[in-house]
Amino acid sequence: MSKKKNIVLIGMPGSGKSTIGLSLAKTLFVRFIDTDMMIRDIEKRSLQAIINESGQAYFENRENEVVRSITGRTLVIATGGSAVLLPEAMAHLKKIGRIVYLQAPLTLIEKRLWNIKTRGILLEKNQSIQDMYRVREPLYRQYADIIVPVEGKTPEEVVETIISSLGLKPRGAL
């Protein structure tokens, strides 16, 4: 890992940020942070319960606070898919890390988000997965330092691509 930078994973819900982030952190022997898990731990309830009971604005404020509270070096950070909608949070992440966009095509996201109504995903009223994708995809590209396609790749292959794209070496590698 570089002297001061963390690796921040962004992407659509269902793109594999948590799975790949955990694997990447293990490969690099660094700490893994999942912002959705942090929110659940703080709130003591599921993301869907937060959205249903406290509303979308409350969830966005909580997510913004949690993301902006992250400090430290040599971390792998998996963000919630909606973090990209929060300019202050993204400015903080850009300052503390290199942003990796895990790019998944809409067809793959639709397949993976079979539980969209219970998964804790921020959607506007009557917004479809396609609508969400259309809004967020350009933002992921805008903030990304590198873009890593995930379709047709195992998590291990995605991890290898991230490591080589960032010019890193797994710990213990010669």
C-alpha cells in the first residue's frame, strides 16, 4: 500500500464491494472497513429498517457522517452504493484513498438485486434499478481513479486486477 492512501471501493449495490473488499484486505494484510456494516452497528438495525423507520434523508445523513469519520492508513474501504450521491463523503474518500470503481453491467446488477425491496438500498419513490443505474453510473466514473470490470471474473481475479492496476504487491510476495 502507498504511504498514505487507502483503497476505496465504489460501485452499484450488488457489484461485489464487500466480498472483494474483504478478499483484497486479506490479500494485502490490511484492515477492512464496510461502511454499511458500520451504519448497522451504530444504529443497531438493518439498513432497510433505518430507511423505513427514519427515512431516506436520515439514512443519507448517517452515511455521510460514517464515511467522513473514517481515518487511518492502509485500509480497504467498501462503501455503500449510495455514497457516490454524497459529495462531502466522496471528497473525504478521495482525500484519504484511491477510488476503485467495481463496474458491473446493468444486466448483472439486476440479476444480483433480487432482494432490492429488503436489502436497504436507497431508491427514490418508483425508481427502478435501471433508473438508479442511469443516475449513479456516471458518478462512479467521475470519482474513480481506476475502473475494474467485475462481470465474468471471480473475486480473486478482481482482487488481482486491483492490485496490479494500483501497482501494489500482495504482502509476502517476492
